Amino acid sequence: MIAFLLFIHFISFYLTDIYTTSCKNISESYSKSILYKSTELKTDKDLLISVILNSKWVDYNRIVKMSSDELKELLIKELIKRTNESADKLNNKTKLELASFCLAYTFLKTTSIKSESELKEMSFIDLRNSLIIENTENLDLDISTVKAFTTKKLVKLGYSWYLPKTFESLISFDIVGNSSSPLCFKFQLKDDLKRRMDVIKIVKTNENINNSFIYLAVYHVATSKDNFNLQLAGSNDLFEWKFITEIDQNAHQGDIVKWNNGYLIAYEEDKIKGANNIALKYYTNYDNLISNNSAFEKHLNTSIHSFGVEGTPDIRGFTGKNPTNGSVLIGFHYHNGSIDKLAMGILQNGNHWTAWKNSLAEINLRDMNIMGNIGSRKSFNYRGESLTLQEARFIKNDWSKWKIMLGHNGYYSEVKISTPKKSTSFANPSIIEIENNKYAISLFVPSEGNHYRENNGSVIFLKNKLKR
């Protein structure tokens, strides 16, 4: 009975910890094998990529084509530079042990608990002890209890108090309390053709062109029960939108960013029914965008799962001059035959596409009892940090159970949203900074679980200046 309870206790742990007892190490070795099956990982490469990218130790262009062993060598090299552990000790660690202390280092640095110079003098035991002390103080736990946790568990506990404490203004979306006038929010958003603007994503243009819109948005409109076309509209106040042009047919779930003087749009297309994939279009300037005259177009082959369903792209970052002379980092979801899961990919020089499962984020969200789809998301910068608003359905196939999560470094905290009519289910989040420390946020409000005056469409509202 005791062995069974230990097994259940550790089934969600994916990183081993050499400082726990031998009994716990045995339990964790079982948990890793179970974890790989549940997340469909053939190797630990996807997890290592996820961990290293969240550490921000290297540029994402460097690591995506590395093998698992090369990723281990990279971790060793970086940990030698950043901690007080020797090369001999590091070479004797497993890949997952190295990854666990990469996560610990990243947490202590991100939270400013320790400076880089302080971390440089610390061993792995020192890192772990710092996690134990901080969690004991912030969660009011008994230190003997906290000492028994794995390093992976200690890092997760750390983010459980750090995220709500640090990003309290973002985690509380009080649409009513945040609004100083009726124009601060609008439900069931429609364009000037009276069409629902579903899953709207917005970009601020910053153009010096006569009659240009301050904001542009991509969204999709239904052409039948299961078919959508991707649209472009413009606005000067975020609430009244004028249709400009149709970007593509059998296309939906778009995202848009400004890239130098041009614009990049990524979206999900379903030219073949039931075989969704990601497509991209790049426009060299504003005029070419509003006339839908793209200079570059790419239709990506699905690459994660045999079911051939990948979509809801969000543009995480880009380098270079344009897609053919640079790279684009994209977050997306894939369908595993049962539910949607998270993935990421890089398109390099407009031709080379490399994708991997976003294992760290996926595992941490599943640890929060999310049983349904984990899909649409939007990354953004806040106080110099890269954050993500992520949709997650807690119960499979139940549209009334969509929640929004705030993510940082692959860890999450639930966002609390209050509306005038007490709606409770929200999906397809997006956010942009429209002024210094002032944000426009959009969400899709499903029919299920929500008031009829707010549901069945998108809501947009302005978030007043946030506390720093």
C-alpha cells in the first residue's frame, strides 16, 4: 500500500533529484517512464529544448536542430559558466538532473532572489536550499515537509506564489472594476458589415500615412457551420472596426505582428477538411497589407503528429529583416487524436521548418488538473519579461470550462475574470500594449457557461495602467 501511494505521489514528476532518498529515486524513475508515454515523448529532446528556451541562455536559432546529447553538452557548458559546480560532477548528471537545476537557476534569477554573481558561487545543493527557504517562508510550510520535495516540485511551488504576487494586476481581469466609462469594454464585437469578429488579434500600426488606421486586426467570420474565412479590419478606437479585405478563405485563428516596416500574419488553414495546418503571409508595408498583396507566403506541412492537425499559431518572436532573410518563432497546438496539446516551431529563411512539443508548459498545465484542450495563446512583453496568456479547458469537451492562464517560463497561474453578467468561460486570449503600461485585451466568450448578452462572440476591454 505504501509503495502504491508513493508511486501515485510521484507519477506527475518528470525531473529526478539526486538529493532525495533512494526510495524516492525509484518512484521518480517509474514516473519518468509513465510521463513519456502520457506526453508521447520519444526522447527527452523536446523537454530539454523547452527548458533551455525558458532559461534564455541561448538564442532559439542555435538549439532546435541539436541532438539530445548536444543539448546535454550545452546545459553542462552553461551551468559551468553560471554555477560553482565542476565539469566532472556535471558530466555525471543525467539530462533530466541537469534540466532540473537549470529550472532552479532560472527561477532564482527571474525572481531576483539571487543575483547572477551570487548564483555563480552556488552549488546545486545551495540552489536547492535557497528554494527550500523561499518556499517555506512564502507558503508557510513546515521546512521538514519542503525538504522532502524534489527540485522539480520546489520550482513549481516557487512559481505558485511568485506569479500571483508579481503579476497580480494581470491575473485579476475585473472588466467592471477596471472600467471608468462604458467605452472601456465591448462584448459581441462586430465589424461594420455586422459580422462577428471571432478570435480577434490586434496590432498597433504606428504608421505616418494619411488615413491609415491606428490599429489593424485579423479575425475570422463563419461561412458555414464548420468553415471560416480570415479577415482584416481597421480601427482608431479599438471598439468600432471597419472591414478592409479578406486575407484567405478556409482560414481562421490568425495572429498579426509588425516586422520592421512590414506585417506578418500567421493563421490556421483547412484547405483539406480535417487536416489543418499553419500558413504565413508577409507584407512589405501597410499599403500592401490592406490590399492583401503579400510578398511571401508559406504553407507549413504538419510535423508533430500523424493525425495532421496543427494550428492556432501565435508569433512569439522573429529575427532578421523578413521571413526569407531571418527566422520566426511560432507557438501552436497539435491534436493527438483526443485533445489539443502545445508545440512550438521555427521557420528559418522562409523555408526550413523545425517543430517540437512544448513539453515543459504542457506538463505543468496538466499538473493543474487540466484534462481538455490546451490551445490558443498570445505571448507579450511586460516589465521586460516574456509572458503568455493561454487558454485551457479543464474538462474535455465541456465548453463551459474554458479558463485563461498566465504563463511565465513554462509555469502558470489561473487568471480571474469578472464581467458585468458573471460569465465564467473564456478562450482565445490576446493582449497588446497600446500605451505605456496600458493594454487592450480580447477574449472569445463561448455560448456555454456565459450570459446571453456577453456570449457567442469576442469581448475587448482596456486594462488601465497596471501596478508596477
